[in-house]
Amino acid sequence: MFETAEVGHKIDKETYAAELPVLRAALLDAQYELLQTGKFPVVLVIAGVDGAGKGETVNALTEWMDPRHIEVHGFGPPSDEEAARPPMWRFWRSLPPSGKTGIFFGSWYTAPILQRVLSDQTESQFDQSLEAINRFERMLADEGALVLKFWFHLSKKAQKKRFEKLEADPATRWRVTKQEWKNFKHYNEFKEVSARALRETNMAHAPWIVVEGEEERYRSLTVGKTLLAALRARLDAAKLPAATPTAPAPMPAIDNRNILDCVDLASTIDKASYETQLEELQGRLALLTRRPGFRKRSLVLAFEGWDAAGKGGAIRRVTGALDARAYDIIAVAAPSDEERRQPYLWRFWRRLPGHGRVTVFDRTWYGRVLVERVEGYCAQSDWLRAYSEINDFEEQLVKAGAILCKFYLHISPEEQLRRFEERQALNFKRFKITEEDWRNRDKWPQYVQAVCDMVDRTSTEIAPWTLVAAESKYLARLQVLQTICDRLEQALD
């Protein structure tokens, strides 16, 4: 793929001086139009051979455009905070919001390429990394981001010449490190591995643009013109009238059975037995989260369920066994304006716990395939692709050491009605019931189908769903605690 770079191509000073002011003005116009419309974010990946002018080009872009609306992120080795979370966490939380540009100088490509060349990563592991990258970039594009990836190329001879020139000048000697000379010894291996990475991840929605990095004026104008053309095309396309969406046909049920019918709602337990088992399970949970092995793990608890099913009560019994300094409860409501300008998983990624900590999500990322699906807050294509995106997200969590427990609290419509009426009758509970809760009852069959689809498509071996019979609040709380303790013991033994 590197053969596409125009080796030896140069631009004389006169041509550069004539073209640059026009390019800068057009880039600024496009940047401000993007900012005003807020239609989409721009994600620029800057990668390539050491010494090929990546940093100089990033500096040129921030000089030519308004730097207040460009976020530049340079990534080196992961910090302790980053190492305690999934590898993609630090990139996720750095994504630019709609209307702005994010430049990733060092990106999600760096680690796979380095590991393949300099360590014992196998070819199949490298392929898996590239597949994960493709899914991530597909998600960015589906969420509306303009993704452009620039690979700066130098021949081996040109790279050596560049290093020697930088080292000869005391003012630039610091820019050539021992690691870069070490990488130079593996130039051919890096070229082969990088070429494969580019071939496997060069997609229409996230294309690679190979830039010859030997001549500064050429590479800068090439990147600037490419960015302008892509920005202009996307902005102009956004001005066209949108097609009138057609309402999707309802997804027919195969039969009259569903997985929620299998939940036994008739069982009960007396209060004395409940209190005895509750104390035992809370003590067990307290000890498990204090084990030395938990310091290298984290616990993520995801709660979904019907309105008034008792999620809050179950969560309080869990946190009652935990050190208050070691957990966070995230009550998920409608996304804020800031969150709407990001991919829908962004607000959950940024709240993930580090090692030794517990995060409880009261409502979760499954809102996309539940309430957003049923209420029509997103397109059918959005919630259909969300299943695979959620499975990817949870796989990364588990691979990074998280113990993930997902609960759906199920009750009958009759029991929900009884609890609604009880809440309305008691002054200290009236805040728990809203008009939206009553409206949601009218769509009970649609929510049942959405829940069944959710469990069917996202209950995996590493992140299974636990369906909790919540008609009895006592039994529901015990089942939640029992499940958490069992999963922790299995993971920590």
C-alpha cells in the first residue's frame, strides 16, 4: 500500500506560498461551518514512520485552523489509571464531540503494530486486533463521525538521513530517541506489518491516506487539501434534504412464548429467613471485595428492569456490604446535551471503574435496545447494530479484568400496577412515580419483546444475563447478592 505515496514529490516555495493562504481560508470556513451546524465530529488519526513529519503536520493544522476547536491527543505508554481499564478506554474518553475535530497522534494502531513486531504476539492475535479496530471505526462512522487516517511514509534510507540530520543539530537532537533507533533496526518488519494493518483496515468509512513524508511543504499541503475535501463533501451532503423515513414493520413473534414466561414469580420467603440470609450474603460480599486478588479486578453491576421492580432496593442491599469509598452508583437518565454530541456508549465508557473498585449502573447502555427502541428515540438501524457494539464493549470490559454482572428485574403487570398505586398513595413515595411510568405501561408487549431480544442477543458466556424474579422484593435482593458473590468467587479463586 505504501507504493501509493508519491516518493520524491516536492512543491516549490512559490507554489506553496500561493496555495497556502487559499487553503487556510477554506479550512477555517469549513471548520466554522462544522462548529455552527454541529452535525458531526472529525476524527483524524496521525500515524506512520518515525521521523516522517507527523508532529510538524499536526502543528501546521493547529496553526492553519482555530486551535480552540481542535483537540490534539498524543498517546504514549498507558498510565496506571489507563492500564487499570480496557485498552480502548483512553481513546474513547478522548473522542471529540460533534462540531469539533480530534487529532489522535498515536492511536489504537500503535500497540498492535508494536506488539506484532517487537513481542511474541501471534498472527491470529494481530488479526483479532485489526478486526476489533474495524468494528470500533465502523461504530464511529455509524454514529456520524468523519474518520480520516493519515500514514506518513519514509523509505529506510530517508528515515536514516532524517535521524542523522536531527541528531547533528543540538536544538533537535532530543527528538531522536534510543527507541526510535531500535525501531529503525526493524524497519522491514515494521513496513510489512504496517502494510498489512493498512490493507485490512482501509475502509470507505475510515480510509487510509498514505503521505510521503520526506518533503515538508508537500506533506502539509496534501494533508490539508485531503481534510478540506472530505470536510467540504460531508458538510455539503448535510445540506441536502433528508429522505423521509419509513416506519419499520413490527418484528413478528415466532410463537406465544418468551423468556420472561420462564421466570417463577410465585415464590416467596418470610421476613425472618430473608434477614438471616441477607446478613450472611452481605458479609460474604464484604469479604470477597476485600480479598487481595480483587485489587487487580473491578466489579461492574448493571441493573435493568420494569419500573417499580425494585432496582433501587436491590442496589442499596449491595452497597450496604461495600466500603463507601470503593464504589460509585451511576443513575442513568436521558443523555445530556454533551452526551448527545458523542457516541451513545461514550457516557458509560468514561465511568468505568479502575482496579479494586465497584461501579453500579442503575439503568445502563441497554437503554438503546429498550426504551430508545420502543419509544422510537433512535432509528431501527441504530438499535439493531447496538447488540454487536454492546457485546464488543462488554468483551473488552471482561478482558481488562472486570467482573460484569447484569440483572433484569421482572415483575408481572398486575404487581407493577399495585406498586404504582401504592406509590401514589404515600406522600414519601410519590416522587417515585411519573406520568412517563404510566405511559410506559401501555407499551408492555413492545417492552417484553425488546427484553427478550436483548437477552437472546447479549447474554454471552462471559457476560450472561440474570433474570431476577422480583415479585418478592426479598427474594430478588437475595438472588442479586447470591449471583454477585458466586461470580466473584469464581473469578477470584
